[in-house]
Amino acid sequence: MKIYSLKIKSVLLLLAVITFTGCSEDYLDKTEEYTIDSENYFNSEDDYYNALIGVYDILQSTYVNVLLGEIASDNTLSGGESATDVIGFQQVDEMSHTPINDNLDDVWDWNFAGVQRANYILEFQDKTEFEGKQTIIAETRFLRAYFTFELMKWFGPIPIKGDERFVLGDEQTIPRASREEVYTQIESDLQFAIDNLDYTAPETGRATKGAAMALKGKVHLYQEEFDDAANVLTTLIDNGPYALSDFETLFEQEGENNEESVFEVQYTGEEGAGFECLQCSEGNVAVGFQGIRNYSGPLFESGFSFNVPTQEAYDMFADDDIRRDLSILDIEAWAAETGASYGEGYKHTGYFNRKYLPRKNDNMGDANLTQPNNYRAIRYADVLLMAAEALNRGNINDQLAQDYLNEVRERAGLREVENSGDALTEIIFQERRKELVGEGHRFFDLVRTGRAAANIDGFTAGKNEVFPIPLEEIEFSQGNWEQNPGY
């Protein structure tokens, strides 16, 4: 396992001593070097706050989760320049990935880095007392749950160590936990966050009570604990401050952090980035990767044409569904309307993920790597659809499930549905796909509902429900961890 932590460099405090007696050398001889390291940190509120920023910072590097969550599904194809352009993307698209895949390795590394940074704070959570510390600890536990749940979705059960950092050697002594143990920790972290956070964040972009409730509802839904999922999600709907917003501006800059945002990963284009360290970018790298190849025209910037929607994904929308052309850009129609020009990349379909296309802006550095588009990690529409699913699949209340579903459909310009039972279940599944296309959820929705093999070309049941643990991690464990079946 790669071990990550917030590394705080040793600091030498140099004192310029002005005296009238000529004894400055004697004074310096008696002054000890002042250092800050991981073991004598957390002595003030600022220390805890800065460490918390370090945990949030890892969220920006998880852009690849979104890209691959779509590419692995039936919504999009890998795209790019050629069959060898980011080979890891191509392999996931074709379900030919192995334990040697740099991009899957990134998913493991960066999410584990988030867990490790959260554990660093929690290991020292009792060291220093100050007003407001409980909020920082609650946010930390939310973030640990977020990263752990991502790892669980992608790789299955992982090793867990409670409120302590992993250290070298743990990979050979701490086994992968059971599914139940991982979910128990996630739920405990989220419940702590629910109990200790408010619906309003101290600063824009920080976790809230609502974000914790929404994620806890999703965790229950993934385990088919429909009563628990319905309870927490309906409570959130009844008591939270959220509402559906204008879909036309939802994915524009003016739509960021609005009333529909339950949890949003913050990005900025104010700091440049380079290919030598993509995870160092403060911008949303996924956006430039999904841009239109060799594009010249209004509104959008050019990009690398990865993650291109399929014809089927475009055609699943009714003609009167306002979400279609606001979610998926028909480049031929756009070029005919605006006079724009573009190039065709690998597996060109004629469609692009409009939700996360790079818009023209004043971003610094490489425009492909520093796009400021926030990732809408949890939207209120998702909450409504998850609640509808839990109420329906749990045989709890189809009428209320219809009400939540119809809120989403009404915004899209569609008529209400009155179906119940299995017919309602299918409509909810279809609605999730249409509402959330391009946002990284589809593959996992198919897997958790047992529909992946029937919908994804090349998917092997009993194998591709999860991705392989990176080979180097298996080798580091010296036989302590078993690889996922089929890999």
C-alpha cells in the first residue's frame, strides 16, 4: 500500500537578535531548533483547520472517478485521439482491464490518500481542545466516509485501521476487512457527521448535515437496506434547505453551489497545472479531457474528446425532454447552428458531455487542465430519485415515490407518471440514467441493481462488478490480500 500523509516540513526558526552587548552568538547557542513534524502538530485550531484543508484538497484529484464511472458504463465510449491514447481508459471501456492499469491505480491511490489524511486528524483528535473542533472532526469523518465509499464501490472491501494512519508494514498484517465492517465504519462516520453538522456550511464547499444524510441514504441503498435509505432520505427532503434549480444554468458557472447542490467538489482555474502532476491541478482535469477535439467556435474551449456519449444515450431522451440538449451536445447540429469547426477523435460518436465541457474563461496555464467547473457530487435531484427508489423497491410507499419522481420529471418538461410496483421501478431506473448522465453514476447504478451484464458490452458477471486491486498493492501485501475474483 502506498502510505500518504500530510507532510509538514521542518521549519528552522532563525532569530535575528539585536543587542548592545555583542552576545548574539551566545544567545543562538542556547536556542533550540524549532521543528514542526507530524508527531508534534495539532497544537492549535489553525493546525486542525489546515489539516482539514489537506483532506478536502484530495477531492480535486478524484476527477478520474467521474470519467471512468461513465466510460465503464453504457453511456459513453472512451474516445481520445487513438486506441492507445490513455490506454487505461480504453481498457475500462472494453472491459479488458487488468491489475496493471495506471488510471485504476490513480483511483486507488488518491482515494486512499484521502482516507490517510482523514485518519491523520482523527489519530490526534483529542490532543488540543478549542471551540468548534467538533465541526472539524465531523467534516473529517464525512470525508473519510466519502473516500472509503468510493474505494468500496470501485474495489470492494478494503483494509481499515480505525482512527489511525496506516504505516509501512500494515499492508502485510492488516487484512482486507469484510464488506460489513467497511460499511459499518462508513455509516458510523456519516452518523457522527449528521449529529454534529448543520445544514449550512461554515464556508462554501464544506460538508454539511445534508451532505452526510444524502450519502448515508446512498450507502443504505447500495446495501438494499430500503427502509433505512427511505428514512434518512425522506427526512432530508422534509427538513433540508434544498430545491431543484433551473436546469438550463445548473452546469454553468452561475449554477455552482446553488440550492440544488448538496455536496460539490470545488475547482478553480486560477492556478496553472501540467501533465507531470495532474493530481496537483486545482482545476477540473476531467473537463478538458472531455472537450471537443480541435474545436474552434463560440462558448466552448477545445479538449481531448474523451468520454463521448453514445447514440443510444442521446436517443433515450424524448424530444420534449429539456435535459437532452443541455446534457449532451450534438456537435454536428451545433456546428451547423454556430459555424463552429471541430476534429473527430477515436470512437467519435458526434456527441459530447455538455454538462462538463470546458467553457471559455480566463483560466491560468494549460486550458485543458485548469478548468474551474465544479463537480456536482450530490445533487438534490439525485436525492429525490434515490428516495423514490427506496420507497418503491422497499414496498414502502409508491405514491410518495411517484411524487418525488414527478418533481424531477416536471422540471424536465415531462408528464407525471402514475405507475406502481415493478413498472415504477423501471421508470425510476430510466429517470436516473437520463437525469444523471455524464456525472459518473451509471456504472455503479447498473452494478448495484444487477443489470450491468445485460447492458454493458464485455461485462463478465462475477468479475466486473468491481475493479482489480492494483498489482503493486497485492505484491506489497506479500500474500496478505487476495485479488478480486477473475483478475
